[in-house]
Amino acid sequence: MDLSAPAVPPIALFSPEYYQNPHPTLTWLQENSPVHEFTFPVGDVRTWMVTRFDDVKTVLADPRCSTESITWGNDEFRAAGLVIAEGTILERGITVVDPPAHTRLRRLAMSAFTTRRVEQWRQTVHDVVDRTLEDCARRKNFDVMDDYAGEVSAGVLGVILGFRIERHRELVTALNEAFPSDPALIDRAPAAFGRICEYAAELVAEKRHDPSDDLTSALIQTSDEGERLSADELTGLVAAMIMGGSDTVRGFIGNAALALLDHPDQSKLLLENPELADGAVEELLRYEGALSTALFRITTEEIDLAGTRLPAGAPIIAALLAANRDPRRFDDPERLDITRSGPRHVGFGHGLHNCIGAALARLEGTIAIPALFQRFPQLSLAMPRDELRYIDNWAIRRLTALPVARSGMSGA
Amino acid sequence: MRATARVDRTLCRGTGLCEVMDSRLFSLSDDGTALARPLGPGHDPEALLEQLQDIADCCPTGAITITTTDEE
Ligand code: HEM
Ligand code: SF4
């Protein structure tokens, strides 16, 4: 055993300073401790973090690194309450089960995301974006996070899942409480999660009775024709889409808007060349995607990871944010270049659990991000740059607020 | 019956899901897109078809198509 002092980055992982700017720590880890053992702050659980692109991909592609922590997590991990959604309908949800249970849920979920259906949502996204921009245009200043990105992400989900319009506002509120910007409000999150599950259950019941041309009805129909999911499983799938597809899109649109405000040459390039939108979205996902890390992976047996031995039951965190800026993989990774081609990013994960909503997220990004700058070409920050704050969350990379002025200094 | 898979490389996004689900049947190439690999003889064709269908259905881009022929 190595008795030398453990490697510790200058700014500790998951410290308040880290949340505001994780990049120096992640770069340090890539250099000095690529398979980094540390103590996870909740419950003092022994944990490993990987930061290099190749190692992140290896972990996400290795069937011995499972998300099914309810089965593979060690006592310490369970005692710390780190098993996701334990005791709720989502504890056996798509994100946290191994095959064959995963295959069954994933087949069904994926069947609803056909190219035809995603294409059909294009108009919906345009409508929601246009409507939201009109609301923003009525004000001199607005907050990109709450007034734009949050409205668009929840609005689009509401429509495509088939929620009645009266539910939309409640959904936005519940999502705000489930993923709070203010850590003091975290107590309310479990109740909000519960409410979202209730809305999902209601929606499934309603659509079973009265199907329509929406994603929920499509899931029910395909389920009836083949896999025959229980009502709870269907509800879990709808809830997983609400949870997985709202705060991520919201966070991403915010991060993308800030990156473009920080790089006026790039936003100008995008405005003048709308055909660059697809590539721009990929680059923005690489540069500052919405998830800092994947969900916990747990080793199902003892494994060797890039030269380090990990015991069975070891929790691993794959740092997507770090992988996407690994200089071993990307040339000049700190540079935002919307014309970049070359290696793919892992902003949507990799392997078995890669994002099922990626096509929808890309659609929303390619419409909502350019539209903001087209509608308000003079858009500028309405707060000193160094006062912007990110939420204190180890997995989600999202601004608490992004106040902007829609017409530069003119005060119009 | 004989089942074969094909990956449309213009659709594939290199998510690696197919390779993780069965590395005998799919592998990621150097450019990051997936390739379907033919299996040698000695496999139960029904089971193989089912496995291929599962993987094709889980692919996020619909890049995998399966064809069956009556030969062998
Ligand atoms: C920019 C927006 C988004 C980002 C950055 C994102 C990112 C990710 C990542 C990194 C994973 C893998 C997590 C892991 O391996 O631990 C994932 C999985 C998932 N995402 Fe997304 N996502 C986004 C939007 C969406 C949308 C719009 C939906 C749904 C409508 C969605 C639903 C899901 C689901 C259900 C999974 C689990 C898939 C499985 O376990 O097989 N996501 N996402
Ligand atoms: S699952 Fe589909 S998109 Fe992913 S690598 Fe395989 S063929 Fe490509």
C-alpha cells in the first residue's frame, strides 16, 4: 500500500469554490490523479473520480460499472442515502437498472423518439420559443434562466408529453422546487419530486383513457402492443423524462447563452451563419454542458481501472465536464470554436445509458440558442460577470440566474 | 434463417450503446461510428435475431437496420 500523502487538488472537490469554477480542479486531477480516490462529502463514502476522456469513456462502456446502486452499492453507500430515488417509483427507473430490465424500458422509451416524431416537435419548439421571447421582449431586463430557458424547457416538455395547459405552470413550479437554485430550499425537493411523479401518474391514467398524438400516448400504445409495462413502470418512464429533460435543457441553454455572451465573435459568427447552429450546439455541449458528471457507477466486481485497483462495490464518478476539456482528446480545449469538427464529446454520456432525449435536446438547443441572439442582437449581461453564481450541485452545472439587458446600453 | 445488421454511419452518433450491449456483434471504429460484425456459424438464429432487434431498438439514432434471409 502506498503510504505517501494522498494527492489532493488545491481547490477541494465539491467545495463552494469548486462549484463556482470546477475547471482548475478537474485539470489538476487529470494531470496528477487521473483515478482519484477521495471521500464523498455526503456520508463520508470512499469514492473514485475519473477525469480523462479515455477513462470516462471506459467506465461508461464497462458493464462491470453499473448504475444499479440499489443492487451493487456497498453498505456505506446505502447508509449515506446515495441510492437514487430509493423508496420511490424511480428506484427501478431506466437510469438505474442493468439489462435485461434496462433493455425493456429503453426499447420502449426509444420507440417513442422516432425521427418522425422528433421532427414533428420542431414546430412546437419554435412556437414555445417565440412565445417566450415575446414575453421577454416586454421587459427591459430579464433572467435567461427563469424567464427564458426554464420556460422553454418545461413548456416544450409539457406540450410533447401531452400535459393539459393548466398543468404547465404547476410543472414549472414543481421543477423549480425539485432543482432549486438556492441551497436553503433543498428541503422542498423531495416533495416536489413526489408531485412530479403524481402528475406523471395522472397523465398516464388520463392518456390511457383518452389517447392523443403525444409522447405519453405513444408510450402507452407501444407498451400495450409489446412489452406491457405496468402503470408504475410507465409513470416512472414519464417521470424520468420530466426529470431528465427539463433542468438539463434549462442549464444547457443558460450555459450556452453565457458562453456566447463571453465570446461575441462566436455569437456574431452564429448570427451571420445560421447553418452553423448544429455544430455550435455540439461545441457548446462540449464546452460547458449541463451535467458535470454522470450518475454514480458502482463496480460489480474488483476491477483494474487505468492501473488502479478498485474493490467491488466501489462508487465511481465520471466527470463529463473534465473529459470534454481533456487536452489529450481535444486541441486547445479551453477555446470555444463553433466551427470545430473532430472528436465527439460525452455531454450526453456514453454506452448503455446514453441520453435518450439527445435528439430533442439538440432540437431545442439549435432553435432556442440562436433565436435568443436573433431576437435581441444587443443582448448584454445585466450583472457584473464575476457575480454570476452556479448552483451548489456536484452533478448539475447550471447558473442560478443569468440577468441580461435586451438592448445594450441604449435603455430602450 | 440468417439475420444481419447494418449500421448507417450517417445516422450513427457513436454512443457506444450497441457495443456495450454485445461486443461480439458491434464495435466502435476509430472514427467513432459503429460497425456491425458478422457472427460465425454455430449460433441460434432466433436468439441472435432477438438480440439484434433489442440493440437496434435501444439505439438512440435508429442507425441499425436488420435484414433476414432464408439462406443456411
Ligand atoms: C442538454 C440537455 C441534456 C443533457 C446534457 C443530457 C445529458 C444526459 C447524460 C449525460 C445522460 C447519461 C447519464 C449517465 O450515464 O449516468 C443522460 C441520460 C438520460 N437522459 Fe438526458 N440529457 C439532456 C436532455 C434530455 C432530455 C430532453 C430527455 C428526455 C426527454 C432526457 C432523458 C434522459 C434519460 C431518460 C436518460 C437515461 C437513459 C438510460 O438510462 O438509458 N435527457 N442524459
Ligand atoms: S447505438 Fe446506434 S448511435 Fe450508438 S454507436 Fe451504436 S449504432 Fe451508433
